[in-house]
Amino acid sequence: MQHLLAHLAETFNSDFNTNLAFPQRTDVIPLCVNTDALVPREKAPLRKKLGLPKDAIVLLYLGYVSAMKADLIPLLSILRNLVADNSKASVLLVIAGTGRELSFKALIDRSRALGVQKNVVIRRGITDENKTLLLAAADIFVSPSDSIQESFGLTPIEAMSCGVPQIVSDWDGYRDTVVDGETGFLVPTIWADCKAEYEGTGDVLGWEFDHISLGQSIAMDPGAMRDRLHELIRNPELRALMSRQSRMRAVEHFGYKAVAGQYDALFAELMAIANTIPCPATPRRFDQPAYFRIYGHYATRGLGNEDHIAVAESTPRDATPTIPMWSADLDDGLRVLDSALAAALVETARKHSSGQPPALRVGHLIELATRNGHHPIQC
């Protein structure tokens, strides 16, 4: 957000020869997860229910399956290396979530080409219940996200709440949630400036083209990903330690109570600041009509507060003013004109309009009517 605001100010100032700036204060409050529902559980019963092998080391990618979200093809090559180097342990990669048929087909074809199809399980269109079971049943959560769409990432937090260590790309929001070496590992990423290549392609080819192309210009260190996975696969004690630390961090920082407390504290601080700022008596508005100011010249002359007013001599003393209620049928009986108010104004004018010229002025009449309980705008 800081970069967006700075870029906007720079562009605006350049185009319009101004010197605007945003005095930035960017408070960061994370999204939250239900840490009461997403909890560590015994894995064997879950795997039996899900049809997963009991003794395998289960790596889980959970989310939208698309090159726009995360390129999983390199992960399959890493998997082949993990399988070859861990002959004493069965390594299984579960890819679960939603996405286009073409994306899943590409993964299936690639896993066959690499000879790891028996080590890959694909689950499409999973239910919320199965999502929770999969998270708790996994040994390691993995996400090599390289998309500018991934600004936070809920699934690593959900895995964290289930006590599952996370190995994710060192990328934007992941960097703020996963603690490297404590709840899991962050895998380095690198990106080259390709502004010139994609400055206008989105206008012609659509945002999806831009996002996929940008993702292809970002590289995650596959060697580091492989080494981190090896480390956790071969070290159950480290997995157990990271599991405990993950659960603790999820509850302390991303549970409902923790996040709500951050909002409460921010609101209290901002309210205290707001109370020290004087509120203008009449807030400036630029979107309200000013009919008389704009169209007043249409009439021969205007009626002002200083104009004299009197009841016409032809008005009978006992007559009640009659106002056509043609407005009654405009909008479900909306009454624009009020005959009771008109009668009150006439009676008030009679009492205060003696003399030549009449002593009563328009502004005085409105003031008198207001004293009697009528709203000045109505008058």
C-alpha cells in the first residue's frame, strides 16, 4: 500500500504539476482464522478417513491451483529428488483445491513424465470439512507462491493453527506470517524488473495474461526448497518443535480474539486522536445541489429575507388557505406542500403585517413560524 500511494502521488504530481503527498501511517492488522476449529489432531484416524497412507510423510499444497497463484511444476521436480533421496520414508505430495481442468491436467502429465505419479495425490473441489481434515493430517504445508495476487495467504495460517510446519516462498504476506526457522522456513525468491515488457499488455490481453507472465518472471530457489524439505522430512523432532511453535503463534497472533483485540486497540487510539480534532460547524460538501444559486436568475426577480410581506386584502378573514395537493400522487403519497403550515404562515402574517408598508419581512415570518415548532427549511 505504501508503494501504491507513493506511485500514485508521483504520477499525479508529474501529470498535474502539483506537490501532493500522503503522510503515511500504515497500521497492519492480519486476517484471522478459527483457531478453535483448526487444531492439531492425531493424524492416523484422519488419514484413514481421507484414504491417505498412514506412515507417509505428507506434503500438502492447498488452495487455488493455477499458474496465476503458484507455479507447482518445479515442486514436482523437487518431489522426484525427495523420493530418490529418502528411500526409507514414503513421501507423498497432496495437491488439493479448486482450479481449471487444464491446470490439474498439466500437473498430472508432468508427474507422469517425472515418474512420481504414485507420489502425487490430487483432490479437486474439496469440502470445508475435508479441507480441515487435510490440514491436520499433513506433516508439512508447502506453498511456492509467486503471484502478486498473494498479498497475505490464509492457508499457511490455517496450517499453522493445526500445528503443521510451513515451507513457503519468501514472498510478501508469507514473510509476515511464517517465522523462518521457528514455525517453518521461508524459501528465497528473486524477481527482475520487467516493467517495460508489461506496461500496457493488460489493456490489450487482459489482467490474467499480466499475472501469469509476471509469475513466470519470478523465481523461487528450488535448491533451498529441496534442502528445507529434506531437513523436515528427516528430522521428526524438528517437525514436532515447529508444530508446537506454530500452534502457539497462530493462537497468539491470528486467532479471533487476538485480531479483534488489535482492532479494539486501534479504534481506541484513533478515537482519542479524533476527539482532539475540532469538527467544523458546517462540513463542506461539493455534491449537494444549490438550486437558487444556480437557477435563481431564471425568475424575473428573487424573494429575499428583507422583502416585505403582507396578507392580500382580498383574502377573507375566516378563509383557510387552499393549496392544490397535486404532489400527493408523485411518489407513494409524498407530500411536498403542507396546507397546515400554509395556514399557520398566513395567520402569523395577519398578526404582524399591519402598517404601510407592512412591517413584516420574509425573514421575520420564517423566524416566527420556527418559534411555533415549524422547521425553517419547510418555511
